[in-house]
Amino acid sequence: MLVATLLAYRWSRKPRYLAAFARQFDWVWIHQIDHEGGDWFEATAWRDGRPLSFVKGHEWKDPYHGARALMEVSRGLAALLGEATSAGAHR
């Protein structure tokens, strides 16, 4: 979802997609990332963000997906910052 909302913003320039990205990133940072043990919790409760399981990997979920998502987000944010910097330089 992080990658999808960031791409939707880059392609459409509709602020609602950037806002959705920010809300999703905040949720992941606050509730899904295990800041003490590393990696992400697979699922969290919608109401309070508590982990529904402490399983972080299995045959359908491995560290590749989280790492790839963060690399794609990093690239996307860098591109947006580059565009903003370029736009500011042309003024």
C-alpha cells in the first residue's frame, strides 16, 4: 500500500494520495514495525494496532517484501524531492 499510494500521487498529483501514503506510513511506523526485535508484525488490530500474531515470516511472507517496499518508497520519495528541487531552481 505504501508503494501504491506514493505512485498514485506521482502519477495523478492528487493530494489525497500523498495524505493516504502519510497515514499508512505512520500506521506502519507506530504499529507494525517491531522496533525492539526488528522486522514487521504481519497483522495488527485495526482498532488499537496491537499485533494479532508475533509471527514475522513464513512461506508466504519473507523479509524480501518489506525491504523491497521500503526501497521503492525511498526511490519514490527521492524522485519527488528531486522534482521539487528542480521546480524550485527553475523559478
